[in-house]
Amino acid sequence: MTGFSAARPFPHEQVERWDAETDVAIVGFGAAGACAAIEAAGAGATVTLFEAASGSGGASALSGGEIYLGGGGGTDAQRDAGFTDTTEALEAYLMMAGGPDADAAKVALYARESLSHYQWLKDQGVPYKGSFLPGKIIEPAEDDTLIWSGSEAAWPFSEAATPAPRGHTIQFMGWGGGRKLMDIFEARVRALGVDVQCDARVLSLVVDTDARVTGLVVRLDGQPRFIRARKGVILATGGFCMNDDMLRRHAPQTLRLANPIGENDNGSGILMGMGVGGDAIHMDEFFTTCPWIMPESLVKGIFVNERGQRFINEDCYHGRVSRTMLDQPGDRVFLLVDNAIFARPLDLARIEIAAVGDSWEEVERELGLPENTLAPTVHTFNRYAAEGHDPVFNKASEWLKVLDEGPFAALELNIRTSFFSFFTLGGLNTRPSGEVLDRAGNIVPGLYAAGRATSGLPRWGHGYSSGLSLADCTFFGRMAGRQAATATPD
């Protein structure tokens, strides 16, 4: 299969014969590709969807099936739980969560349309029980809906936007509802008559002399096939967490992490987009987390780095805390707890007890830290916690606990050996309507993208919230599908 490359488009004028034609060609059958297909087919376009694996899913099927939703006065689940969530609060939070270069246009559109997107999901058959689980939750253990899935109630986010829980999880018993979500989307895709081609690896985009994307080269049955896309191609191929070369080039911090969340997230769609002039942005950004907040009592502990220094308010979203761990010196951070709040973390997390002592000075010595590093940090925290506040990192009062009931312990989270899952957040720069942009901000004609092949709503690892990626994939997948379906045929 020589002569084809994801990073280099195939010239239109060298195509001797088109093996098939369609209005819209979609690459990738995860949530972004599925929602793009549903919207494009619903708009009357003929749609062909190509998936490299043997079935639908991608990273979306590996998720908890949670989507970040709110605004407009609140979803039914939010209102039933007593929360009134305004569009302004949702937008303000998403702007903070998106980081220094949050996409204001995408944030504003999503905040404004979030409630209607929730209804759209229900219309596809996605079920929601509607019940609310308070406290610190990674995923509902049963089939509940609403959880606090980000840093909404933690500083500094709580000062900028009225807090509300916005994680809406598909009704599913246990963890891992993403597979059920994808089964529902797949059923809708097929019911709409979309031509689904699995075991079909896209080798290259086809581009004409006007720099317009006109089709694809796809490996089908072991042979290269040329597919004409009259209205456009949508890349929904996921991120690049499974591509070590791209990680080394763009996001080298992830090379310390051993647990990528992906299936075929090899960056091929990003490379194809770049190969036709698309601009890839924020390629250094990624999400990571270690599930240290279970049991919940551990949130009342404090984290220190290898210098014995605190570095964050521990009541933030577990992914924000975990991402900040990677900014610390060395590979280890320590969660300090006393006997009153001590509990064994999840076995999955691979968190070990590094030291135990009858005083914080003894714990400091057992960890091999310099004298008067860790112990003064704890004493300073305890002094203010006894007064009911945390002036150093602004941890909320409900999570403050004086750590004075011995024996005391330090739990070790090791960046290289504990369970730190991750996926990438950088990708192609797109308009809210899905068109891929070049470095000058101009549209690459005939090319669209959605999901983790783009830099979308979630583009800052320190601000990520659970459900943001599926929110981005489903909503902006729809926008790309709609836009491509209404484009003027080539």
C-alpha cells in the first residue's frame, strides 16, 4: 500500500476512477462521527461513514457516557435537585475551564444551545433517570444521572460562576456507560440509511489544484479505494494518545503516563488535516487523572510534592488536581491524611502507603524529605483549618479538617507507576460550524472536523471537567454534519 500517506494528500488529477461517491464522507465512528452522520443524513445528504476498527465505539465507548450540560435555567435533573443553572454561569465556567485561549465562540454557542442539545440526545433515545448524587463522584456506581463533574464549587471557579452540577450520565448500572451511548447512536445512524464501512482505514485525503478536499483514499478489502465526497469530508478520528511519535513531538509530559484512553487514537485525522493546510493548535494539552478521591474522605487530606510543599486546593476536580501533579518536581506526590480520614484508595489507582508516623515530623523523616519542609506545611494548614479557612489555597470549608489525629500517613501517587489515565486535547482549529481553518484563519474548503481531532471546548488540561469531551464530540459533531450537508456540491 505504497504511495499513500496521512500527512500528504493524494492529487485529485491523479485519480483514474472513483470507486464510490457520496455527499458527505465521515472518518471515525465514535460519538463525533456518529452525531455528524445523524445530523447530515437528517438534513438529506447521502452519508458514508468509514471506521478503521470492526465496529463503532472509539474512545467514546470507553467513557462513562457522561455529558456536560446545563444553562437556560437548568435541565430537568438540575431543577429537580434544586439547582437553577443560568446560561451566563455555564458560559463563565466553560470560559475558565477552557484556559487562557478558550474558544469564546464555541463556548457561547454551546452554552446557549446546551438545553436543546440535551433534548436532542433524549430524542435519539439516550435515557436519563434524573436522580442527583451529591459529593465527590467519578462516575455513578448505579444508574443515577447528575453529579458534580468539575471544579464548579471550588476556587477560583466558584468565584466567577454560580456553582451547579452539570455532569449528566446515561442511565446505566455501574461504570462505563459510553458503550451503551454508542450503541444508541449506532442504531440511529443505521436507521437513517448511512452507509457504514468498518475495517476501512482511510489512507489519505484527496485534494484538487484549488486546495479543495474532494475525497478519500480508503483501504477496503486490502485494496485502495477512491471515494468522492461531493460536499465534504468530516474528520472524527479522535486524538493522538496512541501515537508515541506525536506525543514525543507535541506533548512529551504524557510519556511519563502509562494508561492512554483510546482505541485507534493515532492522530491520523490530525495529520491528514495538517497535510492539506489545516492548523493544529494546543497540541501540548492533555487530560489526565488518577482516581484518588475514592473514598471521599481523602479529599480532606492535603497534597505535598517532593519538597514538602502544598500546590493546590484539593477540593478541585480530580483531573485538575492530577494534572497539576505533573507540574511538580520529581515523579511523586504525597497525600497526607490522619487516622480519622484514612481509607484505602481504589485498587485501580495503584496508590501505596509511603510512610506512617506518630507525628508529622516522623512522617517527614520516613519520606526522606529535608527537615522542616513537610511538617511546617501541615502545621500551617492545621492552624488555619482550625479557624475554618484556607488562605493559602482557598480550599472550601466543607473539606477542611485539622489533621491532628494520629497515627499519620502519607499516601504516594507515583506519576510512572500509579494509574494515571490520559488523552490528548490538542487538534485541528475549526469554526463552531466545523470547517477546518488554516494558519491564516481561512477555511480549508471541503474539510470539516469534530471531537478530539480538534481543539474544541476542552483545550486546557488544568481546567477539564468530566463530560466536556462527550459534550464537545456530540454537539460539534452535529454542527459539522449539518454544515457539510448544506454545502454546495463539488
